[in-house]
Amino acid sequence: MELLKRSLITSLFVLALSSVYCNAQNTASKPNIIIFMADDMGYQDAGFTGATDILTPNLDKIAASGAIFTHGYANHSFCAPSRAALLSGRYPYRFGFETNPAYDPANPNLGISKSEKLFPERLQEVGYKTGAIGKWHLGAAEDFHPNNRGFDYFYGFLGGGHDYFRIDMTKPVWEAYLQGLVRNKRPADFEGYLTTALSHDAVNFVNENKNNPFFLYLAYNAPHMPLQAPKEDIERYAHIKNKKRQVYGAMIDVMDRGIGEVMNALKKNDIYENTLVFFLSDNGGPIGSTKQPTKGNGSSNKPFRGGKGNFYDGGVHVPFIASWPAQIPANTVIEYPVNSLDIARTAVAVAGANANTSPQMEGVDLIPFASGKDKGAPHQFIYWRGGNGKNWAILASDKMKSVNDKDSNKPELYYLPDDASEAKDLMSKHPERAEVLYKSWTEWNKNNIPCNMLGYKDYHKKRDQFYEGALPKNPQKVKKQKHE
């Protein structure tokens, strides 16, 4: 009898150990996931998209090792809504996030909806360590802090931009470009050049989490304004005569070198083969206009029309690549349209997390397409919206696109394979096709809600007016209030 008891205990112990081992094996086999995001980078400013005057050898290696999505799109034409789409895995118009929130840590309502479940939280539920480094721009109040929205670790800044060389808390700068950085929930700083500091922090994150599956969101603010780079890097681009593009090129170069350092850390830790890496820009590069000729940052969106703020391809068609040596064959090219919602959906799929808990994610898993298992189109349509629906765009899988951009304010129709620059409006030739596209957009738009925030410029104006109105016009005549 005693022998039987011992045998049963031993069996149970072995089963328990086996279960722990299997769970450890399952966790270990999960791929690491990294998203590198550039800020305001033009489409033609990487080697793999055609740049010849700016060097991006590390991005080019990533592109060659995996898949280039020749028609990869951001889900909005400027910063914060694009990031809200990426991290929620949902069109940001579903939850009223259609503008750039102002930097205001005192406002508990100025950020991404608290009802949204960001996809890093879904990864945490299946054992991932999650880190965000760099630009946040989804709200500066406590409820919106990355550590409260699915990230175990955060190092960066909460606003929409930052000076690349300094912190100066003595100077009140609009939108906090000189504000201190944050490491988790404590004040932090940086030494040297900000882009390099972010890259080094990312390398540390990889080294510290090499033994468990991790997700890293490295959101550079490069090459967003202000145009700043180390002197020696600017000098390396002396061959570029345009002074803006010269500094811009140096900013891209330093970012590319940082990405290379992170990729080398994967290789040194023997986790390169099983790491899924994405790179994209949050939107197209800003360009000058007749009204604002100095607006641009030196970027090139060629061969596309428009830039940041436009729903023409120059504003939303971005460099977009993926690498996962264990799953994606080298030198893969995907020509069907995809968008940044798909990155979130792919990450959740490969991690074995749940995309269907409320609110349900959108987008598609790109791995079957990038691996060659699925030869079809990932999307029938991709949609954009601005100005509470006043401006919009829709792109079909055959690359017929209808757009009502803010710069034209009228519906137009383009066939991108023949007209990448959107110069030949086909509206009068194919009104029936335009009608089909618009009906699809209208049906999709029924599930969106109005924008629930003021843009940062309007917000600052309203806030200033409030404080001005709150002060007495004649403080000498204000009666002292009794305190009980």
C-alpha cells in the first residue's frame, strides 16, 4: 500500500514537472516582436524605397531578410491618430481619436479612450514582457501613461516631440519639447543625442529580456522637427545641397544605426531568427505649400502626391517592411495594400493572444501572406477619415482609390498602378466605380463616432482663454473670502 502511494506521488510529481516544462517550452517558442516606428519620414527616404542620397543599410538588410510591402499604409496622415490605430489595432475613428492631443498632464480626458484595450495588454496576458521607448503622444495624464496601458516598461516622453540635445525645465516651451523624459513613472534624462539614447535603451531592453518572449515598441521621434543632428553626422551629408535635407538625412542615418544596434543585440543573444520585426513611419513627410513654403522637414514622398496631413498617398503611403527569418522568406514582395492595423493583429496572432475580446481588433494577420501561404489580397478595402468625415479616402484591393482630401475638398478617383502621383482624376470616366467605393466608405463610417478632442492648437487657445477669464479684472476690489 505504501509502495502504491509513493508510486502515485511520483507520477503526479512527474506530470506536474512535465506540465511546467511544456508551458516553459510553449512560452520560449513564442516569437519576440519589435516595432520600429519613424516619425514624419518620407516614403523615398530609405534605400529599399529608392533613396540614393541617404544611407539606410540596416533598414535595407531588414527589408532584404523578409518582406517589403510596396503598398503599406499608415491609418492616418499625422502622428497621434496613426499611433492610436497601431497600438489599439482598430481604426481610431471608432473611438473618436482623430486629432493630436495637446500635452496636458492635468487633463484626465485628453488621450486615447480608457475603454480601448491596447494590444500590448493582450500580449501581457500570454506571458510577454512589454516595453515602449521613445514618443508616446496618446495622452499625458496618469490614466494614459504607458505603464497603465499594457507596457511593463517605458522610457521616453509623453508629448508629441522633443528637442534632440537638451532638457531645460526653466523654459516653458509649448508642447513640452524641453520637458524631462520619463522612465516608467519617474523623471529621467538622457545624454548626448536623443535618438542614440533611445536606441541604447532598446538594446538594454533586449538584453534584459532575452530569456522570455518580449514585445518592444521603439517609437523614434526622428526625423520629426526640430531638425537637429550631431555635427559630424551632418558633415557626412555635405553632398546634399539642400540644408534641411542635409540635417534630415543625418537624422535618418543615426536612427538607422540605432536600429542596427538593436538587430545586432538580437543576434548576439541568439534570438534573431525567432524575432518578428516591423518598420514603418507614422505618416508621410511634411512638405511645404504655397501658404507655408517652409513647412517641410526635407523629406521626399516621391513619387506620391501630398504629404503629412493629406489622404493622398504622400500622407499615408509609408515605408513598410517585416522580417522574421524563421517564418518569412527573404526577398519577399507583397504588392497588395496593407495597413498598420495589420501589424497589431499579426502580433497578437503570432503570440497566441486573443484579438476578439472587447473591443474586438480589426486588421488581418500578415504572416500567411508574407510566408507565401496565402496569395490573395489581405483587404478588400482600406479606409481613412478626417474632419469628422468631411475628408476621407478608400483604397480597394486592385488599388483603385477614391479620395476627398482637405486640399481639394471634392471627391476624386485614381488608379494607382497607372497613376502613383494621383494626377489623373478618373471621376468623370468611371462614376459608377466611384459610387461603389463611396457607398462602401459610408457603410464603414457608420461605426465611427465624432472626434472627442480639440486639436492641440485649439486646445491651447481654449485653455489660455479659460485662465484669462478666471482671473479678476480688478484684483484690488476682490473681497476676501471667509474660510470656515
